[in-house]
Amino acid sequence: MAKRVRISNDSLNSYGTRVLTSGMDTKQYERNPVLLYMHERGNVIGYVKDLEVKDGEVTGELMFDEATELSKRCKKQFEFGSLKMVSAGLDIIEMSEDGQYLVEGQTSPTITKSKLFEVSVVDIGANDDAIVLKKDGKQITLGRDGKCPLPLLNNNNNHQKREEMENKTIALQLGLPETATEAEITAKLTALKSAEAEKSKLELEKAQLESARITGLVERAIGEKRLGESNKEEFINLGKKVGYEELEKVLKAMHPQAKLTAILNGGRAKSDEDVKYTKLSEVPSAEILTLREQNPKEYARLYKAEYGMDLPE
């Protein structure tokens, strides 16, 4: 039973070019599917059966005619495994430097259209050193010692094309048309960065304000004797987890501890008239927030007595 072998595929060869399987014309070859030895005219050793172009590869079954000693020897060596590779002889029709056809490490244009004219059994195979090409009537042997007249890529042109492709991709990701200029892309990126920075700033300010509100709520609860000073950090951390509103509900549900002065006054807490301070620094730190919120006039009086100026509005 004949073995199916790979004749060609899209991989990069040793001369830095590729032959696209999709652009390979095999119709003429299929009319005369000659099998040569080492790409030598006159050394016909058989033919290729059931040539197939599929999934980026060209494959076929080798049929040795055994009409010559060379054909018999090649058949035996192929069956034994000392010969096991083949190579395609191709006419170059079109080449391209378009970035969509290039791969990493490529140095010559991609052969996008070609014509298969023969297949050979070779001693050193694989795409990277056993493909024979023809361009403008001149044979190009891609072997270890061969010279390749294929042009080198125009690196500047190639770089520009890749850059254009990248710009199109970026533009579409930014919601711009693919025809957007580099200046338009830069402007859009700058605007997005500015918006992101402003968003981060607002979120930070919001977090700081929320933290200040929570801290004030806890300090007020301490001033109202709903909490002890030792519980301050615990309830501030709780507020950061559950939020200001939930913490406020918790603290309101807690009953204030009875003051000793209230007990001595027969259950009546001292009023503002019972306790008089001469300046702000005399007010206990736990009561300053309550004083400022519940008795702003007294707070303003003590502030002026402390600093010698009216409380800023």
C-alpha cells in the first residue's frame, strides 16, 4: 500500500520565504503528475497518485514505476526508510510583502501564487531545504548550498504596514473608525486617561469623605456615652464595612450610659447652663463634635476665646 507524503505546506523555509498552499495551482501537474529524483529532468522514477490540497498542505501517494534501477532503488530505500521525503518544484507567479502573509523571522516576500510543475524524491527534505522554485525562468534551489535571488523584504514598508494594522485594531477598540489618524487615536487615549484619572480622584475623595463621616459618627456616639473610647477603632472599621447608614442604625439602637452627674442631680443631666467653659481647649475631645453640632453658638464663642478670632464660615 502506497504511503501518503507531505509535498508542501505554509511553513517558513531556510531562505526566509513561504509558499502559500492556498495559492498553489496544481491543475496542470495533475495532468502529468511526474515523480523525479532530486529535481533532475530525465530521472523519472514514477508518478504521484491522488494529489490532495487540504488544510494548508499538499499531499499525495508515491507510485514507483520500477522501470529503471534508480526507480527500484528509490522504492526500496523509501520502503526501508532511508529515503522518506519529497520536494515540490514550483513556478513563482506572485509574491507579497503584506503583513498579513508574514511570520516571525521572515526575510523575503511570501509566495502567494505559484504553479506546481514537478515532485521529487529527495535525500534531504522538508520545506526549509528541499523546495525548488522558478522565478522569471530561473531555477532557485532552496538547498543548503544554494543561492536564492528572491528579494529581501522592504523592512520600512513592512514596518509601516504592520503599524497601520495595529493602528486600525487600536482605533476599533477605542470606538473610532478604522480610518482614524494617529493624532485622533492619541487624543482619544489622552481623553480616556484624563477621565480615568478624574474618576479615581472622585472615588478617593468620596472614600475620604465617607471615612470622615463614619469617624465623626463614632466620635459623637462616644461623646453621647453610647460607646467607650476603647471601642472607637472597632466601630470605625465596622462602619467602613457596612457603610454610614447601617452604622448609624446600630449606634442609635445603643443606649447611652448614665452619667454620674445625672445621678447626683436626681436623674437630670446638667444642661449647658450648668457647665461653662472659658475656651475651646477646655472642652473634652469626646464632646467637641457634639458641641459643634448641637450648640454652634457656644462652639463659636469658645473658638473666639481660644484663637482670638471669629469662627470661619
